[in-house]
Amino acid sequence: MNKLRQRSASPVKVKLMDTATAPIRKFSISKAHKAQTNLSKKIILEDKLPEKINLVAGVDIAYAGELAIGAVAVLDYESLELLESQTATCRVKLPYIPTLLSFREIPSAVACIRRLKLQPDVFLADGQGVAHPYRCGFASHLGLAIGKPTIGVAKSRLIGKPTEIGEEVFLVENGKIIGSVVTTKEDSKPVYVSVGHLMSLETAIKIAKHCVCNSRIPEPLLRAHKIASKERDLQKT
């Protein structure tokens, strides 16, 4: 049996992370936007992936009151079989602020990823990558935080004008391609794919499409969403 498949695929509960319990007394939106702009300059838009991708992961966050539940699901890249999953629960430090979602979600996302026994080659994040007003959405912020290739797969468009170029529809902002409008399933709404970190847009689109099964949402993200939602429901009981 492949050693990778000997790992349990059951979600692992994680105690509330003490490092995320202290509230932020002062939070400057302008400074946070400046931080995003500075971080965006560190994003690498070139392929830094292994020659063969073996493991792909999806990351999603669910909320139960003041708690953020991060979930990561690791799948075999070829079969899309679930091999491992982890969760981590943190107290929410910030309210929802448009364009600053990553500051709210990074703590629980990083916490659950750190608990993984398997090491994914690439992570799909439920959110924007560089298709963001400050060019550093959740997927990009996450990629920089963990030093791994990441892809932003969002269910809605934040910025960029859908523009047909050849046979593809891209998101164009100020004359620059920042993402792609990807129809993953016929007669379904598209998803919005953008580079998170350490890859090209072409590769990000290819990986996102490869990971689609029966839903318009790529399977790693769908699994992570279900795991996070289940843990959220347990927190409420």
C-alpha cells in the first residue's frame, strides 16, 4: 500500500489556539492596506512547483460566533482521494472588513496547516490571490506565510473586468491580466482563479481545472469546506 494512504483521513480536532485569543486593541485599516501592498511585492508569479505534483490541499474557514475554524484537506493529486485533514480553532481577532479578509483568516489557516503530517505540493485557498485591490488576497497572504505555492479560487469577483482573450476569459485591471474566469462545470457559475504565490496563472488554472470532480468547486476546497462546516456545527452544540 502506498505509504501516503496509510494516514487517517478523519478530521482531527484541535484545541483552541492560545496564540489567537488576545484581541487587537487598535487596528489601522490604512496600515493593513499598506502591509498588503508591501507583501504583494514579495509574491512570485513563476512556477516553483516540483516536476510532478503528488499532493494537493484545500484550505477553508468557517465561523461559529467569535470562533474561526480553519480546515485543510490533503488529497492525492491524481485520484483526488482524501489522505489527511486537520482543523484548528482560533478566536476571531477582527470583524469582517472588505479587502482585509486575510488578516481575519490567516491565524486558523496557518494553525491547521502546521498540524499536517503530509506536506502538500500546492494549496488551493477559498479566496482571492493577486486578483485583489492591493494585489494580496487571502491566497497570496497564505502562500507568503507558509512559503508554499498557493492558488486563489473565489466564488465571486472582487476586481478586474472579464475579458475574452483567445479561448479564455481573463480578469483585466488597468490593462494587466490579474486572474481568470474559469467555467469548471457546464451550466454552472464560474470560479475566479488567480495566482496566490510561487506559480504562473497558466499553471494555477490548469491545477484548478484538474481538481474538479462533480462540483464547480475544486475537490480539495469542497472537502475542506465540508470539514470546516462539520467542526463549526460541533462547536455550536
